[in-house]
Amino acid sequence: MPRRLLRLENGECGTMKRFACGDVVAGCTWTMQVSDEADLMALIADHTAVAHGITTLDDELIAVVREHIQLVS
């Protein structure tokens, strides 16, 4: 199955990464899709603080989140 690639400013291609919060928190409809995992994790941290009152992502939660990050095809 082909993956959708994003042409980066430096000319390289990167795969988009997508996270749906509802995959971890039942009923949450927030989703985000970006090319960089570090940016995605920062956006997830912001979302969890505002929407769910979770201000610190511990190692266990980070592992769960990473298990649910999907490469966009």
C-alpha cells in the first residue's frame, strides 16, 4: 500500500503521521496529522492538558500514544 509523502523544505520526502485521541481516550474526537513526530507529540501534550486535564505525559502514556500513531497512506 503506498504511503502519502510530504515534500519537506529541504527537498526530502517524509511520511505523514496521524494520531486520533479517541484511540486512547474513548469519546474524544480530536485528531492531528503532521510530518514530524516531535511536533505531533507537542500537539498531543497541548491537547491532553486542555481537553483532559493531563499536564504531564509520563513514560507509560507516551508509549501508549506512540503505539497509536499511524503512518498516513
